[in-house]
Amino acid sequence: MKALSAAAAVAITALLPHIAFAKDEENNATSRWQAQVQDQPIRAAASVQDEFTTDQITLSLQFSSVHQTFDGLITTLRRRKSDVIRETQQVGMHVAEATITHMELRQRRSNSDDFKYFGNVTVLLTVTGSTDPLDVASRLKRLSARSVGELRYSLSESALEMAEHALRSQALVKIKHEAASEARLRNTELGNMLRFEFETHVNHGSPSAGNVVVISGRGLAVFKPHGQQ
């Protein structure tokens, strides 16, 4: 190994005190910062995202009817909603919601029969416990719907609560990890959690599957430093 020249050795020797002084100043600055923030609350945040399989399906059922009177036609078409609910429950499915979204009425011009009025009604049906539209449609075949459409997948209230709980747990793990790292930087330990806020947002369906939704969440927590009451 080539020996240092005398000039280089002198230069390094002169530089070492400056390095030591800079290191001491850095340590002193860190200590002053730790003293300033040691008793302040520790805040940490985290974002999470995951995919969840839906357990609810919404579809529209359109029905047609004729009647001798205008009022009778309206009554008949409105009764379709009750028919849908009853039939859905009889075949073992749970109705989360059934709503009439559209009704069309008109007078017939033909004099060949006694039915003077014709109409259509659309019932928007949401069923929990199934994600197969063909299965739902086949079970409701006795209703003789004119058409079936407007397919949407979603999570029921209970499934959404479970998804939010899972995301909340994921966020808390990340938040506690971040808060513990902050506590170590302050030369203290993590105390009790003072406050925790969490919100979720249901995004559009996953491109990988039609019956999967993506839910994102963000949490914020505030902790006591160790020893604070």
C-alpha cells in the first residue's frame, strides 16, 4: 500500500477536528429537537386499498300489461313490484330493495278487444346473496318479465361493514408502525392512542372481475408520548 505523503497526512489531521465538530453539532441539534418534541402528540397517517367480492346484484325487470280502464292499468302495473318481492322471497333470495323507476301508459287504438289501455313498468330489484344474474333471472322466470337489464354489482351493508373493518385494521397496523418510528426518533416510546379517524371510498369495479369492487381508505391517529397522562 502506498504511504501517504507528509502533506496529505497533515491535511487529513487538520480536517478531523472539523469532522468531529460537525458531528457534535449534529448530535446537539438532534438532542435539542428531541427535547422540544418529546412531550408533543405523535401523529401518523396511512392509506390502504383492497379488492372485495360483491354479494349483491341489481337488475331491472320490465313488465307489460293491458286493462280496460286507465286506473285499473296503473293498479296492475304497480302490483308488479309486490309480485317481484313475493316471488324473489319465495325462491329463497333476500330483497334488499325494490323500486318502480319507470312507468309508461298509453291508450290503444285498436277496437278488436276490450283492453283499451296498454302500459310498461320497470322495477329495479336489488338482491343480496347472489352475484349471478342468470341465476336470479332463472329463479324469477315465473314473473314473465318482458326484459331484464341494467346490471350492477355492489356490497350489502353487512359486507361493506366487514370490508371497512378489514381496511381499518390494515391502516392501524401501518399507522402504529409509522408512529413507533416517530417515537424512536424523538427518543421516547409510543403511548396510548388519543384519536383515530378513518374514512373509506368505494371505487369502480376491478378490471379483473365484474363482481369485484376496489375500496380505498385513509386513517389518521394521534398518540400520547410515553409517560403522558
